[in-house]
Amino acid sequence: MPEALQPYKRTATFTEATVPAALLNEHSTKEGAWGLIHVEEGRLRYLVTDPRRPPLVRELTPESAPMLVEPTILHRVEPLGPVRFHIQFLRAET
């Protein structure tokens, strides 16, 4: 991860009922856009599905560190029961 990343956007807090379908399916961030997934309550599974990376499956909780999402790498999330989470987006200073 580049050192000089700055936050530029934050999503609303999602629940298992309000998580957008796009996040449940394979998707990626744009070139230069990093994400940090913050779980506020409950559990969320994060899966890297991109053929350019080894498969990765992590269970995220409020106690775990925020999950870093690399630019352009395919991934998706799965709520594991009741959950509350948001995503903070970062990019290099210009």
C-alpha cells in the first residue's frame, strides 16, 4: 500500500438487509482507489476472487483490523448473520 494515501469518500453504514447487490457480487475498485472495510457489529466474510491473486477468504469482525482492498482486484463480501459495516476509500494525494 502506498504511504501517502488520503481518505476521500465513505459509504453509508450497511447492514445484512441494506448491503448493495454490487458488493455481494464480484467487483473491484478503480485504478488508484483503495478501500478499507470497517465492521462495526457482527461478522462479514471478505473473498478475493481475482485470478491475479491467490484466493483469500477472511472473516471480519469489529475486533479485526479493517480489511484493505487493493485497486482493480476482484472481490466480494458475504454477511454472516446480522452485520453493520462501512467502507472508506483512499487514494494517493495529487
